Amino acid sequence: MTPTTSSVLPALRIGPLTVQTPVVLAPMAGVTNRAFRRLCREHGAGLYVAEMVTSRALVERTPESMRIIRHDEDERPRSVQVYGVDPATVGAAVRVLAEEDRADHVDLNFGCPVPKVTRKGGGAVLPWKRDLFAAIVGAAVDAAAPHGVPVTVKMRKGIDEDHLTYLEAGLRAQDAGVAAVALHARTAADYYSGTADWEAIARLKETVIDIPVLGNGDIWSAEDALAMVEQTGCDGVVVGRGCQGRPWLFADLAAAFHGSDVRVRPGMREVAAAVRRHAELMVEEFDDESKALRELRKHMAWYFKGYVVGGELRARFGLVESLTHLDDLLAELDLDQPYPGAGAEGQRGRAGSPKRPSLPEGWLDSRELSESFERKLREAELSVSGG
């Protein structure tokens, strides 16, 4: 048995919540639904955040928004990320979650770099309008506080390197009463490209001193997480793309943060079992086998990264239609294939190249919000991926 040493970090405290392993699953649209969160929880400990839900959809109680915020009975703490651009609507959405006991923690998304959001002033570019940012955060905290539900903020560095907002936004969030801030150490212009700027996480940690600061960006392994903590002094890490197709990464992270060098290195038999388990949970999530398997397709390339599968079989996995179909495909795999090593590790998921952020005309002219911009911002409440 591998000897263990003392924990690398103390437990993460987010308001009244204590997370023994200071690891957060980043909310990812179409990925971190109840099924995937359960898979991750079965491997390790941490805080697992649901897919982002838009505040307007939640206030209107659309069927999809109510599905997104569902949690398993044994899932604690229950964590939901809310996106919105109107303080009153965000406050109302958080009130639904807190008053009706639908969440134990609420995260606010200011990290989305998707052009259809940023071109309307939402997501990662919203903190440029500092008063609007403060109003949204304040409305959420005010709605959640009477019910003891902590609110956190996830953000990016800013619009681009010439228009950084994260230090000021971190201080404003702290002053508004949030329980923690998380920084994805890229700008909106970076999108998911290049290398995350961990030095920015260190600067935020030096600036925001009264609440935990979490780091996000380029954590592909437990070793990356330990390196981020060592280099930045952050209080915990947020893991996004690194766990796609690798729910066992949370076992590695739990081991690493508690001083163990034990790591999960699954052979093909274990990967196939995880895919089958994921499929079963997705059917439970959507109560529709066809829809569940369509939603699972995106995960296939992630699960089989680095393993010898073959292009034709990979393509068929990407078109899987049913549990029976999936079983037939899994039966064609070489289940005795061992862990492939480096080929299964490293970067996964979307990366792409830097993009010039799409902004409303005149957005950069002032840090204050005009009445005309305020009207346009309400159009930005779309169901899109968080960042």
C-alpha cells in the first residue's frame, strides 16, 4: 500500500459549506448533468456544479431549466450555476433556488466567451460594466443570504489583455458578500486556446484576501492541480475539460490533495464499463433512451482518447442510437487492452484559436452602462455554454 502524507490543502470552506477535497467540477453545458456528476462523485470527492441555467428560464420554470437543477437525493452539496444579465431576474432566479430548497450553493457565470453572448454584452465581457456586475452579484447574494445559501462567482481575466477586469471584479464580488471567486485564467479573446495564465490566479489571490480564490485552466491531471496550487497559492481548483471522458480524474485529484501518489490507470475493460454506466445514467436522466444516447455521443471521443479503437469503429460510436447498439459496439473493443499512457492524457475537448471578441457597438467606450445598453443586455439571456 502506498504511504500517504498530510493533505496538500485544508478543506475548502464556501460559506457554511465544507468541501473536504478542494476540487470543483466546472459547470459545462451538455456535460455536467446529473448523470455525469454521479459518475464523477462515484470516483472522488469535491463540489460538483450542475450545467449552467439561465435566470430567465429558471424564473419561468421551463422544463429544461427544471431538469438542469435536479439533483440525486444523495447529492450534497447541491450546486447550481446561474447566468443572467439583469439584476432583478438573477435575484428572482436565485430566490427560487434558495427559498424552495433546490440548491445549497449558487455560482454566477461571468466566464462565457461565446460570441452570441458577448456580442450582447453578456458572459465574460459583462464585468467591464462594473456597476452592472456589482448589481447582479449583490442581487444574488441578497436573495440567497436569508436562506444560508452561499454565492460564488466564476469569471475570466477580462475581454482581452488590454481590457482586464478580474482584479476589480474580484474585489467587488468580495465586497458584495460572495463566499469565493474562481478565475478561468484566460480572456474572452483567448477563448479556450493557448496556455492558461496561472500568474493571473496568483495576482487575484494576492488581491482578494478575505475569501477563497479558486484556479481554473489547464488542469489535465492531478499533477497539474498540485502545480497550480504551488505556483499560485490558490485555495482550490476548478476542473473542466480535463475530466471529459475521465470521471476517474476525481479519484486522482482526491488522492493527490490528500498526499497520495496513487492514480487510476484504466484499461479498456474499465473504460467500456464506465461508458455503459454513463449510458444507463443518461437514460435515467432524460427518461428517453434515444435522446440519452444522442447526448452521450459527444463523450465517445473523450473516453477513447489514446486507446486503439480504429477510425471506423470510432465513427460508429459517434452515431450510437440505443443501449443495445452500444452493447454491440462495446463488444467489438479489445477489452484486454491496457492503459495507453500518455496518449490518454493531456489536453482534451475544445481548444481552437484566439478570437476577437464580439462586442456591442461602443461597449468599450465607457465602464458605465447606458440605458440603451441595458435594454440590449436583456437579449443576452440565452442557453449557452459556460466558460
